[in-house]
Amino acid sequence: MKHIEIRLPRYLLVLTEQELRRLLERNPDIWAAALKRGKAVIRARKARARSKTAGGKEKGKQ
């Protein structure tokens, strides 16, 4: 079973995936906010990776 670590100041929470899902299902607003932030993080990582592979240059500019 996979465990998920959540670090908080002075605490370390360790939940199973099922436990985390149950908690999030009880509060759909938190679920939606977390998904939105997750998508933003993924987009930012991909943009950063593209800028590194392109040498930091924008498309069409040299």
C-alpha cells in the first residue's frame, strides 16, 4: 500500500491514498482547489523544462 507524506510545521502526516481520498471527498472545495494548484504546478514545471532545453531563449527569437 502506498503512503503519502504531508509535512506540516512540527508534524509529519502519513496517510494511505485511500485515506486521503476519503478526506478530500468530504470537502469538494478543497479537492477542487488542490486540483487547480496541481495543474498550475505541472504547467510551471513543463515551462521551466522547456526554457532549460531551449537555452532560455523564446521561440522565434535568437
